[in-house]
Amino acid sequence: MEDVVPKLIDVLLRNRHELLTVLTEIATAQAAGDELLRSVRALAGVPGELLRNSPRRPARLATFLPSNNLLYSQVLSGVVPSLCTDELRLRPSARGARAALAVHEVLGPSLRRLGAGRIVMTPCPRKEFLTDRARSDAVVFTGRPENGAAVAARLPAGTLLLSFGSGPDPGGRRTRR
């Protein structure tokens, strides 16, 4: 882990121009630069977080990405969890799909080369993604509370749901494992 994280940070910095080009299609240059910096800082803190918290290792993780903060969201919900899971599926929001895919295209080859986990970007409707990923050990949802509640209702009882968005956790769902 200690040797992978600096390499991941290097990937972000080496691909800075391409990432900023993608991000400035949907954000200001200042916001894109800040997002890149926050992504680097998030990665820099990973080794310490993993040592302090010793998270369990889910085999399969599914994440619904938000339509904003595309790089930062992919780092927090994709790159970081890929370090401690076997398979990770990301679903971009319909609004941000093109830019999210472009960010993934910049990062993906380097992540695969570093062995940072199996990350697959799956642009498809929410219901289709959820049906495919319902067997995941954990699901991360970002979005409106009513959509989060719909996601929670379709998950098996033992699946951990982490919900982030503009409202309360839909139903306060907890894992039963």
C-alpha cells in the first residue's frame, strides 16, 4: 500500500493537463484545480486512514457517482476503495456521464497497471446497474433522498448502504452481518 499511493498521486499529477481539460468542461478552472488538489490530498491520507480504521474487505462494491466533483468523487469512491476490494463498479450520473467517463479513461490504464483493484465504469440506467450490483457487499449512493430510498428498497437485507447527498440517509439502513 505504501508504495502504491505515491504512484497513484503521481498518476494524477502526470495527467494534470488532461484531467483539468476534462474538468473545465463542467467547472471553472479554479474549481478544477481545487478538485485536483483535494484528490491528491485525499490519496495522501489513505495509508494512515487504513492503518487507523482497518476496514473490512468487501469482495464487491458498487458506487453511484454524483454529477459534480467528478475527479474527487472517483478518487474517494473509486480509487481509494479499489485498494481494499476485489471488484468495484462505478455508475456515473446521467448528467455527468460523458465527463466521468473521460476522467476514467485518463486514470483507468494507470490504475490497472498499478494493480489498484478492478474498477469498471458502467454507464447504464440506475435500475439496470442496481439489478446487476444487488449482489454487492456494499453500495455507495450519492443523490437525492427519494432516489436513495428506491435504491435501499431493492437491496438484499445484508447489503451495507452508504448514502451521501442532500438529505437524510434513506431509512437509516444498516448491515446485518
